[in-house]
Amino acid sequence: MNIHEYQGKSILKSYGVAIQEGVVAETVEQAVAAAKEMKAKYNSDWVVIKAQIHAGGRGKGGGVKLAKNLDEVKEKAGAIIGMQLITPQTSATGKKVNKVLVAQDVYYPGASPTKEFYMSVLLDRAKGRNTIIYSTEGGMDIEHVAETTPEKIWKEEIDPRVGIQGFQARKIAFNLGLSGNAFKEMVKFVQSLYKAYEGIDASLFEINPVLKTSDDKIIAVDSKVSFDDNGLFRHPDYEAMRDVTEENPIDVEAREADLNYVQLDGNVGCMVNGAGLAMATMDIIKLSGGEPANFLDVGGTANAERVEKAFKIILKDKKVKAILVNIFGGIVRCDRVAQGVVDAYKNIGNIPVPIIVRLQGTNAEAAKKLIDDSGLKVYSAIEFHEAASLVNKLIKES
């Protein structure tokens, strides 16, 4: 689950991380009121208007603007709110901006120059350790830095048995070229950031940029946070931050139906019980020359209602040209699944694509007969490879 920048910053602040303060607004009037609040608090007319969408590169797409007075706040907030923002991390159609963050201007002049850094915390699955990735080259072009000058990006692995150690935080501050008060501030910043990452069961905490201000403070100017969905049951307050308008509507519907669904780019819809069998099903489709359109695990209760819901979700993807139902009947009997498929087919009505059903396990023979005798446009198969080959054959004939 992803959340917005302003939500991520609120979490960081609760863990002692210094942040660029701001107020969220959904209308131009609210943005102007927020700017007045910022001026009263920080004695500056300048604020930054930042589009709140689940994508990076907002500045490149025109979603981050500096406003120097209230007239500019009104103009620039009005231009950003409601716009279809296209960034390097969105689709070609972009994402609609429903709210903005009116944030304090932290790049004010002072005795020493400001400096932008990059920092993220994530899990290195190959090594089984959380890793802090950081660079002196923060800002919008961190991807370019990774491609052209990878030597400017450092990694610090954290031993899960002891957590982040003081010497590691000091090493990071040293590699970033800091000294004096800025060095001390960065050490505290790194330790608090890692504490936040672990505390909320995050899968990613990315801050780009981390800013050394002109008075040697270290603050988070941005935040990108992804939660580990498997840990959300421990954090109902954070789960309430979910913004479904930023998510794929099909994913939202599947989650509400308690179905494990991931949309892919192929044309063969998959309905399977069990994650392992689902992965194997996608593999055999690929080996047979097809492309899976989704991962969909209906779980151990593949009754008519659940199968019908799964069909409807798969059919929302207009790229789907055939559906492969691959069920192993262990806990659930195959004939009950077959009856569920037949009932779901009749309830939905005209399904425009062929359905291939492979049922193995308890009462598999009775299930095949039920499918074959249904008179519907449903094809049964016995062998795994046979089912995948039949899918591709029917797609070519359609």
C-alpha cells in the first residue's frame, strides 16, 4: 500500500524525523488559507505547491511550483488541482490531482549553502537485510545518477539481529561530506528514519531530497512510503490512509471481494486456487506461447459466488481473450467447483471469451462430466500442458 507525501511526512515526524512542514488542501480556497497559515508560522510569503499523487517525478511534470505571494498561490494551486499530471512514473494518461500540499519554503538564503541528498530504506531480498541507500546527488535526477555515476551511490546493510548501529549512521553522514552540526543532525536523521521504517512495517521509505538547510539542519523535503500489506493488520490507523482513488479500480474491487489479484499485460485470464499453483499456471501459459493477463487466487472456497466474482473481475480487463480455470480439489471438491463455474457462467450471461477448466483432485471425473454436459462454451482439460495449449488454440481461432 502506498500513501501520499503529506501522510508519509506525518509518520516521519511522529518518529522524530525533521520534515518540511505543510498543510494539505483540496481546493484553491483551502490552499490560500494554508499559505496564510504558513506565513504566520514561518514569517515568509513563499510556499511550495506540491501535487499529491502516488508517483515520483512530479516536478518534471509541472506538479511542483514555487509561489511567492497569495496571488501566485491562487494561480498555481488552481492550475495543479484537477490537472492530469503525467510524470516518468505514471502511464501516458497520467493521474488526476485531487489535492496539493502547501509547504514551507526551506531553501531560504543564509550563511551556508543548501545541499540535497538522496536516501531510502528498503529490503534487499537477496541478502535478507534492510539496506539504506544514499547519495550526495539528491534531487529529481537520481535515476540518471544511478545510470551514469553509480559510484556516487552508497549502500549500508543493517544486521537484523542488532538493528542500525551508531557507527553506521556516522559512516553515512561522513560519506555525505558533512561536518559540525550538520553531521550530528544527519546521524539523528538516519537513526530516526530507520526506526520509522521498522516501526510501521514498511517495504520502502524513500526521501528525495533530504536537505541540509542553510543553517545546517537536516530535513525531509519529500517522502515516498510503501507498506508491507502483510503487516497492515498491526496498523489499522495507517491502513485508513489508503487512497483508493490512486489505485487500479479492479485491484480495489478484488481486495473488497477478498481475492488475491494482480493485473498483468497478457491476454489469458487466470483463476487458480493457491499462490503456488497460480505461479505454475502462469509459467505453463508462457511456455505454451501465451501471456498471462493476471494473477488471481480464489483461495480454498471456490464456490459459485466467489467464482462469479472472479470471472467479473477478470473480464474487466479488455485485453483478456480466454480464461483458464485451474483448480486442485483438496479441501474443496472438484465437482463443487465445476458447479460453481456453470452457475457463475449462467448468472453472468454472455461471456465473450472461451473458458478452459482444468480440475484435478477429489471428484475430478464427476467435475469433468458436469462441465462437458453443461452445454455452455466451457472446455475441460485433464493435463496441465493440455489446458494451456487449448487456451492458445482457442485464442488463435477467435
